[in-house]
Amino acid sequence: MLGTERVKEIYSMLHEIPEPGFQEYKTGSFIATTLTHAGYEVQTEVAGTGVIGTLHGTDAGPVFALRADMDALQHVVDGKECIIHSCGHDAHSAMVLAVAEEVAKRGIRCGTFKVVFQPAEETLFGALRMIETGKLDDIEILLGIHLRPEQEAKRGQATPALYHGASYIIEANIAGATAHGARPHLGVNVIDAAAAVVNAINAIHMNPVESWSVKVTKLHAGGASLNAIPDQASLAFDLRSQDNTVMEQLIEKVQAAVEHGAATVGAKAAVTIKGGVPAAVYDVPLIEMARKSIAKVLGEKGVLDTIITPGGEDFHFFAQKKPGLRAAYIGLGCDLSPGLHHPAMKFDTDALADGVNILLDMVDQIGRLEEIKR
């Protein structure tokens, strides 16, 4: 098994050049240069800043790939805006790049091996933009990995199936009619409309057996004139579900609740789906392969059950947009605290070697074409 030295070296380099989504110029350049030196066919500027490395095997076989995200997050710390790798994307890229170097040294027997470095995961558009280029159309098997907070997985543990939920944001603009505060009957108060919308949202009922939620996360109305009936309001809603069909139903219910709730007081609502990500859909044989690889690297005691998280991940667009794509996604324990997206996030960097060796074993299994038969 590989040690920690090389992957930690790569991680340190990437950690020092955090860049926001679609601006990962230094990150992409470093990755492309490293892949070129390793002997890969390299495509750059994919969907703006994405990078794809390709290595061909000696025999026919599947096109399989590892995917890593590259972008960092924007924070305000001590009153100053800054970019920080607080979600571990530098770690993900470091692990996949270290695997890529080792695979190039060993070679692969069957198929075509690709490494996909995706921009802008945090914007929820990075995967979609890469898919739209058509440069990933030939991929049949796709693997991903993500660091997990210590509440889910400790160092020396990993799950072969990290199930993210579907997550969407909906915004609504409500239009009423302004009037003098002394003559409210001549206007339509959008604050009344917004209150009716909030009540309608809270009255939504879905199958309680399913996992779902909807929350009002923004409400703005009124202005400088405190004796005038306001005529404009804006709201935002956060929607979550572990099932894509349930999410579709929830979106329809939220749209109806907003429109009809506003209408109860004579206001009109314009609803916009700002965007979101689908829930995870995985390939069962690949999950079993991941379980075997985790057990080989960490021992049976290190294999966790499935982890279900309401957090979102745009990795799942790959399977949604290409039916038949076989996907799996590993959650890696690393004693990460105090949590993902926290500007002070930290973790045990020795765990990166665990991820590298797990992914290497999976690449080896797929490359032998012995474990992926349905």
C-alpha cells in the first residue's frame, strides 16, 4: 500500500491555492501539468477550468473514471473576505491525483481509465457544465469520494455508499398594490401575502414514511416608509428529500402553495426554481466492490454501513443525465472537525492515504474485469 508522503505533498500544494468555482486556474494548471508528466492524455479548460486525464489499457474493457471536485468556498473571517478549502475538495483532488500517478506507473490491463477534475461543485453547476461538453459521454463507471465529519465517520472508517439527498432552492417574488397606511383597503399588503404563503408552506403534507423537508429561508418586504402598504416581497425556500420522485412532488406542492397562498389576499406570485441537485442513485455491485476495498485497506472493523445525509452533491447529475452509468461514492473518515464548510475545518491528513489505497484497489478490481459483471 502507498504511504502518506506523496498524497500529502499534493494536498499541501492544492491547499495553498484555494479558488472559487469556475476560477480554478492555478488548481487546474497544476493538475494538468502533473497528469502530463505522469503520461496521461490531458484535456484542459473543460467547462471552463475542468481537467480530464485519460490512460488506455492494453486490452478492451470499460471506460471507468474517478471524479474529484476542485473549488473552494468564500468566507468572511474577522471581517475580511477570503477563499478557504473548507469542504475538502483539495483533499479529494489530491487523492485522485495521487491515484492517477500510481495507476500510470502500474498501467491498467483492461479498458480506459480517466480522472475527472470538476470545477464549481459548490455552485451546483460544475457537473452539469462538464456533462454538456460531451467529453464524458463514453464513461461507463464513475467513482467519487468525500471526506466526512467526525460525527459520521472517524479516522480508520469509511462507508462504501454515501447517500446524499436531493436539494433544491426555490425563490418567489410577490406583487401586491401599495397604498397609504390610513387606507389599507385600497392596496394589497404583500406582508399579508407572505404570511399566507408561509402558512401554506408549513401546511404541506407528504408521505411521512419518506424523508423530506421544506423551510422558508428568506423573507423580505417593506421599505423606508413605515406608513405605506408595501407592494413587493421576496421569499426563498430550501427543499430536501432522499428520493428524486418525492422531490418532484415537493417542488410542485411548494409552487402551488406559494401561488395560491398569495392569491388568498389578492397578490400575485412569480415562482422560480433557482437550481438544485438530485439524490444519489448507485450501482449495487460497485458498492459491494467498494466495501471489499475498504475492508482490504482498513479491515472489516473500518467498514461502515450506508450513510444517509441530507446534504447535496452535484456528482449525482452524472448518473441522472446518463441513464445506465454505474456510479458509487465513498465517504472517508478522517476525524474532520468542527464540520464541513466551517472556515476552521481541519482533519487528519494521514487519512488521505486511506482514500488513495481504497481507490487504487477499486481501480485494480475494475481493471481486471472480474468483479463488475451483473
